[in-house]
Amino acid sequence: MLNFITHGEGQDGPGLLIAHGLYGSGRNWGVIAKRLSEDRPVVAVDMRNHGDSPWFDSHGYEDMAGDLAQVIGHLGGAWDVLGHSMGGKAAMALALGHPGLVRRLIVADIAPVGYDHEQMQFIEAMKAVDLSRVEKRSDALEQLEAIEDPQLRAFFLQSLDIKARAWRLNLNALAAEMPKILSFPRFETAFDGPVLFLSGAESHYVTRDHRPEIKRLFPQAQFAKIPGAGHWLHAEKPREFGAAVAHWLSATAP
């Protein structure tokens, strides 16, 4: 089963499960998860091939949806689910394939469509790091200079185990399965529960052209944007992101 971190254990509200994006981990969501756990239990998972979760050769959305279904089955009942990017697609696949396990769905800056965003350069940059020369985080940081964005370099380093001199990412499997990660399976079913598509106002991942497919699969879909945020909206505007999620969960409570 996937590794997960629990916040707000013992809270009475409906549980919220968080699924992170590509190259992330449940620990990346610690601050937001802690804030949201003030009136509900919150579980942040490590997706397969990430963090402390098991490694597999496969990394398709049916696989990831099955992993999330197993976690919710272990926890019991139906849960609210929040997913960002790859985790958002996995959350959508979970709701479409296992609707009885999902109460409400929040999809952060992704649509149920295929993308052509290039991701392999990040895997190549991480693979190029000579881990035998890494004794402290700055040693790896210097070797990631091929990645120009300093925030992205810092983000990737969160998945480096300095003591073990190893990545907490199955880079080979992620590279081999990248076409599946960028795509999205075809579903003929729809999820009729409440859904919020929460996007960064500066991001181009969710466009008006995507709305017909979103509405086909999620008839109750609502849309909101966080001003000044791009694709990494939860990291760029964590307070605004957390407030938007909490407000929507409160507004859609039965």
C-alpha cells in the first residue's frame, strides 16, 4: 500500500486525501495539510514510484487510481480527494472508476486531457547528478544547474535522500511511463458528485477548450482561479490555496 502521512487524526469531519504531482511527495503538502486538518482528518500520500511508497514498473492512471482506492479502503468510508497535476489526474481516474469512494473532488491545475509538456529534461538532470559526490544538499544543488529555475531545483532536492545518496523517485520507471503520465485514459462514465477545478490564473494547463470534456466527465464541475499563481499554485500561494479549498469544502458540505 502507498505510504501516507496523517494530519488531524481524531477529527470528526469528512476525511480529505491529498495526491501530489509528478516528482512530488506527501511531505511537500505538510503546511497545507496541517491547516486543512483543523476540522477534518487529512491524509497526504506518496504516489507510487515517489517518496517512501513502493516502486513499480507501471505508472498509468488506472494503476494510480487503484492505489488511492486501496488507501481509502484501508481508511474506511468515502473521502474527499484533492489532487494536483499528475495527482489530479489520478484523483479524476479514481472518481470515474471508483465513484463510491469519493465524496467530493478538487482538481488543482490539470484537465482530463493529454498534454505535450516536456518533462524528460528533469529526469535527465536528476540522473546526471553524481550521487557519490553528494555529502550535503548544496553538492547536489550545484549539479542541477541544467535546471534554470531555482525554485524547481529546490523542489527536486526534496526528493533526494542525502544519507542514502539516492533519489526517492523511480526515475527509470517514470521515464519509461512518461507517455502514460502525460496522457489520460478514455472514460465513458461520469462522476456526478461536486467537483472544483482550481487553477492558477497565470497557468495554461486548464483552458476554456477543455471545458466540454470536463463537463462530460464531471457534470457538476465548478471553476475557480487563484490570482498571481501558475501551475504550482499550492506552493506559490499556499495561504490562498488552502483558504480556497477550505471555503469550497465548507460551501459544499451536505
